[in-house]
Amino acid sequence: MSLRINDTVPDLKVETDLGTFTLHEFIGDNWTILFSHPKDFTPICTTEFGAVAQLADEWAKRDTKVIGVSVDGVEDHKKWKGDIEKVAGTAAGFPIIADDGLELSKAFDMLPAEAYLPDGRTPNDSATVRSVFIIGPDKKLKLSMTYPMNVGRNFAEVLRALDGLQTAAKYTVATPANWQVGQDVVIPATVSAEDAKEKFGEFTTVLPYLRTAKLPS
């Protein structure tokens, strides 16, 4: 299957190093970030898991859960966490899904239906399992991005994107390029000038179709 923006994510039953549950059960009423990896005990992935662990307070501030996925088993995940925590200098308290059967990787369209893990496999056999998915409390996919194995993911950008998604959802606005919390937002074109004035007070018309304003306090 393919998975696109605003699709409901599949409610798979997953086994993790912290227990077994369904994805929808894990998400609950929270925003959730699911990030995937092609193999345990790999250098770039280890630094990425460490970066996620270091941001635990930032995820909590945003009422956001994080969950990892790697195409290996639970016992390997438990051992790998020791390396992750050594690199991060902090505990990795989030679960890691054991996707050695590739069910999740295929359901999230990271691998083709015919994919399998050969004996003696290397990360190259599952190289496309290198994605970040941001999922809303409504269980719908809000954002996805995929990286190659030789470029580490920027989790500051994941945080920025999460802030933009949460702001857009709360205030029914959009965010411009490079937006950061506290900066002006974009008023949707479907909002009339009268309604914009009532909701935002003063706003700036940069172009007929580009209006910016400060968020209501």
C-alpha cells in the first residue's frame, strides 16, 4: 500500500523492546513521531537515536511521543540501546519497534511488497527504511521525509516542522519558509479580509494572496 499526507496510518500490532501494542494505542491522543532505520548497530542511526533521546524534554513540552523502528529483533534493540545511551549521554526511554518481518516498513511504503531480508544482509538491503513520519492525534499522517544512509537527520528541523504543524492545527494558519515559533504566520487565502481583521487584528498584505500576521496572544 502507499501512505500519503492525511491518510490514516495503519493500526499495526507491533513488538518493541518496551512491550507489544498497536500503533493507534500508542499514539492515543498525542502527536507522534515515528522514525525508521535499516539496521541496528550502524553508525549514523546510532547518532540519530541519540539525538532523539537528548530531546526528551522538547518532545514532552509538545505533548509528543516518539517511537523508533529498526529492521532487527527485540533482543538486538535492547543491546543497541546501550550504545545509543553511551553516545547520547542520556537514557533512550522511547520504544523501538522490531520490524524484522518488514510488516511496518511495507505498510508505510518504505519497501516494496516483495522485499525480504536475505541471509547475511547489510543495511543496503533495507536502505530506504530511513524516514521520519509525524502523525497527528487523529492518527493521520501529517508529514514525512526520507534521508539516505550517509546523511544524518536534522532533528532540530523535525522539531521546527512539528511546531509548524501544531501551530497550523491550533490556529488554522500556515507557516512560511524557515518559520520559527514567535514569528508571523500566513493567513489562509480562504479567509476574508474582514474575518482576518477580526481574528488577527492588524495584518500585512505582502501580495494579494500573501498576508501575514502575528498569532493571537
